[in-house]
Amino acid sequence: MIGKIGGTYHRVKGLKLFFLMILSFLFVLGTLTSCGQKAEEEAPAEETGVVAKEGVITFEGVVKTAVGNYMYVPQVSGFDLYLSGDFDSSTLIGKEVKGEGEYTPERPSLLIVNTLEVKDESGTWQPLYTRSGEPTLEDYIDLKARESYLPLEELAYNKAELWEGKEKVKVYGQLEEITKEGQEPTYRIIVFNDKGKEVGRILIDNLTSFAQYYLKKLHLYDTFWFYLQVKETVPWKVRRRTRELFHAELEFEGLF
């Protein structure tokens, strides 16, 4: 009897150890998988599909959106591509390109293109562009610069003191295009408060190339934060009647 009990005890103990080993293995496997997924999600753009070496990145992909000097290639994750000089990148939309560019810690989301090739109809790569000078970046606004734009809150037609005397502000709303026969389209921003209620309108006198580029890049969204350079205030009587607050230049739009 004692032998049977002892044998049973050892078998149970062995089963416990076996199950503990399986649980330990599953725990380690789950941890490694989780860490691998986290590392992939947090990996910088140069480690997911492009090659980086001393600030230089090679890239290849299809141009999805382009305006002026700016170009968006989804395969180059985390970067906007910039081509210096008098170059209209919109001619490359839908085409396959490859090249080399530079980035710096001061502009971590912008890739300055050094060389660019485009694939022709026969599938042959053709040289298209070689950078010959330093980029001007006249209308580019980096993350640090965006912090200087003052958010306008509790806007109203009778609160001109909120924007007058301020150069750079940002508002949350929706861009509206106004078209009239025989005339160029004009734009205005419908401004919303934190409850989604319209509180005013801002007349856009000009859109920079960078702003136009991001409008196309974020075409799936309806509302944004608009980064503006304040111009003149709309006269009081017109403000009261139309809720049009002031004129501005649209410099950038983003989700935050």
C-alpha cells in the first residue's frame, strides 16, 4: 500500500513539474512575442523598409501624394520627402521611384532627397533628380515650431482681442471651399469649439505649398488643427452678420 501511495505521489509530482515546465515555456514564448511586436511597432522609420547609415536613407516606393517640393511615399514610413529647387513633384504621382536622402535630428520627419530615379513604362530606372544645393524650406514647419502657435479658445465675433496682436495661432475646424463661376476657388475655416459647435469662420487668403501638401496627405479626415498666420480683422458689422472673424494664411494642418 505504501509503495502504491509512494508511486502515485511521484507520478503526481512528476505531472506537476511537467505542467509547470509547459506553463513556463508558454510564458517565455508570450513575452518574447510581445516584446518583438512592441519593438516592431516602436521601430523608427529607417528600420522598417529603408536603410539608414550616418543620416543617409535609401528608399523605394510609389508616390501617392505630391505638391510643389513635397512628396509622400507610403513605403518610406515616417517621412515627408523634400526635393530642393524649382521642382514640381506632382508630376510623379502614381509613379514608382527610388533614391537616397538625408535626415537630421533637427528635422526628424523630413527627408531631403539627394538623388531620385523613376521607373519608366518599360520598367527601366531613369535618373531624374540630383540635389545641387542646400534646401530653402521656406514654408516647412517642424514639430518644435508648431509649439509656438497659440490655440484660440472661446472664439466669438465680439472677442477680437483673442487674435489681434498675435502673429501665429491655431484653431480646430473644417476647411470649406467656395467656388463661383468664372473665379478661382476661395477657402474659409469653419471653427468648432470643444463641443463641436460652430463659433466662427476664418477667411484664408493664401495656402502655402506645405499646407496644400498636408491637405492632400490627410484627405481621409474632415477636421484638423489649422496653423495660421493672422492677417487683418474683419470689420465689426460684417463680423456680427457673417461670423467671419479675420483673414489668415494657412501654413499647416494636422491632427494635433
